[in-house]
Amino acid sequence: MTYEEATRYILNIPKFTKKNKPEHISRFLEYLGNPQKERKILHVAGTNGKGSVCVYLSTMLLAQKKTVGLFVSPHLIKMNERIVINGKQVSDETFLQLFEYVLDITEKMQEAGLPHPTFFEFLFGMAMTAFARTGVEYIVLETGLGGRLDATNSIEKPLATAITSIGLDHTEILGDTVEKIAFEKAGIIKPGVPVFYSDTCEKSNRVIENEADMRGAPCKKIGKDAYEILGIRDKHIAFSCANAYYGNTAWTLNNIGTYQPGNAMLAMEIMRFIFGSDGKTDAWREVLSQVKWAGRMEEILPGVYVDGAHNVSAVENFVRSVQMQKKENIVLFSVVRDKNYEEMIACLCKKLKTDFYVLTRIENERGASMDELQNIFNRHTDKPVIIKESAREALQYVLKRQRDREIYCLGSLYLAGELELIISETTMLLSSKGPH
């Protein structure tokens, strides 16, 4: 079997299976030889920022001279992005080997009358197998959806759990209130295992603290007073920490998202819990300043930013970040139809001074109607709203009209992935031609 055939098989899994019960995932891990055993696992849930927290944790653990496996989702271009060992995505060859092993295990399970793992469960099994084979000491796991019923929640005794900011997303599955969603996220809290969480609002905070109290889990809130944003300079955001443990030197992130210092602070507090006086804070500061997290307020070309904001709370955070830049801007937007895009669009139009908007289709059957999106934009703004049929065409259009303006592309991780691929292919083409 080839790598392409393996990825095609995984993509087709949703067509012939459905979500399984938590006990099935435990059986799946048993069939895989319990690869989670003897590992120190950090488990992260939340609506927004959980991927960033996972990457920050992985990066600082490496700076602490530890071996680390990182499992994140979704991927933007290749599935390999989901399985990272010591800072490097697994190769196509390794990915294929993992696939073939897990497929063989899956067939044995089916012969025993057990259902096929879902798309996410299958990749989770591949990742855990990869981490066991390489013998990493630490594993950082990002939940796929929710927490309580997520495949990653089959880990019975993590070293620590973390819950990032809570907002309304996937409401058809997780619930239509902040409290209901917080309850699903708090499902990762384990008896006696410390939980660290981001201060979002009183309603979600109360749910998390109650769940922690019920399970006897030490609980620490990372509030807005834990850090202070000092400003944005040279594409970096600087912040200071209230706790003397981190010293009195400013910390910087290679990002302009005003929400990222909070994510970094959450990860830093988990690191402080793990390592205490042995924490190499100078090394943490150095590596955090260099982290680039694809599709999260990432500058993909000069003055062109891609942000994976795809729900209302994420768009609100995005808007606050752009407002700090105080520059003229253009917005390139796309969204899937099961999101609350009316409110996302209203937020963009009311709170940003944007010269014009460009809408584009994403290569996914879940994409929202362009005509409907244009009508909604027109209800909230008198600025021009242009439709382009593809991400490539849309990017070319805004680049030709950029001048001194910043271009912000957001609304869907599918859009982020398509733009990342376009830039990657263009860069490869230019490098293959060589200097003129």
C-alpha cells in the first residue's frame, strides 16, 4: 500500500463507521498494547487556543531536554501534521508503517465483533503507537471535539489536564450554552489530577471548578492578571508575568494575536507545576519567542496573515488583535455553513475599519453559500464585498490591491489550509527555478 492509498482510506472512514463509546477506545488501546502506559501525559481541551497551548507545552518540554510526542488536530495540509515527535512531523514512510499496523489491529478487532475506529480514533491510535515505539517520556494530547466523550479522554491518569478558553462552537453536539460546553470540556478532569484552566467567564469558570471539586482535582485558574501585554513590535507580541518565578524580563511570542500570551501563560503554569525550581525558564523564554504555529495569526507573506478563527469568540479575539495594529486592512473570509457566521460577520463589520471584503469558496462540501454570505455582509457594512470562486483567485485579487494595507484571512481552518498549500506550492515552484 502507498502513502496516498493510506490517507485515502483514512479519509473514507466516516463513510462506513460512526462514533464509538468511550469503552471501545479503551479496548482499542488494549489491542494496540496499551501504548499510553509509562508515559507522562498532558491532556488539553477547550474551544479556542488548545492547539497553541499544546505546541507551547511541547516546545518548552523540548527546551527542558525531554522527549515529547505531540498529537494535534486538525491538519492544514497533510495528516502527518497531527503526529509530531520531538518537534518533527512523522515522515510519509513512518506514517504508512503506523497505518498498516493500526489497520491490521482494526481487522483483528472487527473479527472479534468490535466496530471499526472512527477517523479521529484511527489517527489517535496511530499517534499513540508512534509515541510508544519511539519511547518518548512526555505526550501532549489535544482533544478532537469536546472532551468528556473524546477518544483522547480514554487516558485514565494524565500528569495534568488543561482547559483553554470556552466559547460557543459545535453547539449542535456540545450544547447551546457556555455552561453545557464547559461541562463537556471539563469531562477531561480526572480524580486527583491537577487541572489548569483559562479564565473565560464566571459561568464557565464555575462549571470547571465544580467538576474539579467533585473529583478531588487540584484546580488553578489562569486569570487575566497573571500577565500584562506590553505591546506589539516587529511582528512579536511582548508580555510580562506577574509571578516572580518567571523573572522580570519581558517574554515575547512570534505572533501578533493578543490572545496568545494567555495561551502561553497557561502552558507556562503547567510547566512550573511539573518542574518547579528545576524549570529552565530562560530556555522556555527563548524557544517561545521562536514558535510559529501554522494558521494561527501567521504571517504567510509580508503583511498577509492567516488566522484559523472559525467561531464567534475566536473572531472577537482576532478583532482585538487587529485593532492593536492600527493599520488599514483587507479581510478575506470563508466559512462552513454549520457555524454562526451571521454573528461572526457582524463582529467583523462593526468592530474593524476594513476597506473591503473578499469572500471565497473553500474546497469542502460544508462551505457556506457565497450569495448568502455576501447578503449578510451587505446588511452590516457599506464597504465593497467581492466574491471570488477559489482561494487562489481570492489571494491573487487581494495581493494586487494590498498597497500599504494588511491582509487578514480568516473564518475557516479549511481556508487556512488551502492558503498554506498555495503558498507552499508557489515557494517550491520558485525555488525549483533557481536564481535568475
